[in-house]
Amino acid sequence: MELKSLSDFQRLEGTQLSLGDRRLLAHHPEFYQTPKANDVIRRQHANMVDRILGFRLKYIEEMMVAEARGFEPDGSHETWGPTLHSGVQTWVGLDLQTLQTPYSECLRILQLLKIKPYQHIIDLGAAYGRMGIVIGGLYIKNSFTGYEYVKARVDEGNRVYKELGFSRSQLITQDLFDKSFELPLADIYFIYDYGQVEHIDYTLKQIEAVAHKRPVKVVVRGKFTKRIIADRHPWLDLQYEGKLEELFSIYSAFIV
């Protein structure tokens, strides 16, 4: 079927799709394209794609909110994550479509990057791993690793990857600021505004060490990280800055 409007995705949502049907959809570029380029439609589209693929995001997030409320009844998404996760800001209770990058934006990023076969992409703060879905479906010769602090999100993302047969996509439960964590080599790193200044600065310094060894690209989503780069990391060269609907920037680096 054609996927030209939100109503087409709504029909898919209401259809009893087999696993084979979902796998076919996951390899179709139009499945990840938003019908209209505005933020409301992008979010609605992404929510429908999640449900069509079989993600149980609302249930998982509501269970975490309920647990957090038991400790902090008057809290919010600003405080519940640190309450549950040893002081780490995991954005429990944040709207799911704010927590995650829309599928259409993931697709746009990958198109702009013009990634080559067998390049490895790492997502630092991956939530449920939407980027790994788009890569697994459309860039089958590339590998994806997403690091996420919350194990429930990691388990759910990996469950869907396995169902769809995306053997080159994986999520790993990881505290990015654990001193024992060594950032693996990759060709592309994806960063969202996921922590305090010192956290993002720490991660960028790790990527800088990689850039001494090989060319890298860094995709940044969020104004906070962009400011930190402008103030502290001149080694990153801005290649693309989002215009109109795009909310991300692409940097490159190779320090010789």
C-alpha cells in the first residue's frame, strides 16, 4: 500500500500484521518518511511507526513513572529519573516523542551523512534505539550500537531488533560516565542533550581521542550540546546546520 498520509499509517495500525508484514515494512523507505514536514506530524507519524513495529513503550514508561511516584509523589520528569537511577538523569516521565528522535529525522540524518557500507554508527543515549531501526531496515551493510542507561529500554529495543531480524543493530545498557567505559571506535557518533555540561564535555573529549586515530562525524541534536561544542571543542568542524524542519547539526573531525 502507499504511505502518503497519516491515515495510511492509521490503517496499518488497525490491521493485524504478521511478523513477515512488519519485516517488509521495516525495509521500505517510505515507512520512515513523515507525510508532512512539521513537528506535530513528525511526532504522530513516529508514534504510529512504534506501534506498528510492536514497541511497548507506553507500558514500560508508565511502569517506571509509577515506581518513581512511589518514592516521590510530587515529582516530575525532571526528578523521577535521578530518583530511580542513582542520580542519573534518564528523563523518566518525559513525553515519548520528546525523549526520542522521530524516524523521519533519523532517515534525513542518514541521507545527509551519505554513509558507506560497513561503517559503524554509535548512538550515545539511544533510548529505545530508533536509529538502529532505520539502519537495520535500510542500511543492511552497516552496524549500529546504541548505549542507554535504562535496562528496560535496552531490553525492549533489542526485542524488536530480534523480531525484525536486525542482527547488526544492538543496544547495550551502559553508564556513559563510568570511568571504566571506553568509547569504541566508530565512524559516526550521535549525541543528544542527555546530561550536564560535564557529562557532554566528557563524551566529546572521548570522541576527540578517536578523531586522532581516524576521521569521524558527530551528529548533534539539541542546542545545549551545540553551545558546548562552540565554547569548548573547536576541533569539530560544522558541516551541516539544520534548516527549516531539521533540528540537528553534523560535524566532522580528523586531527592530524
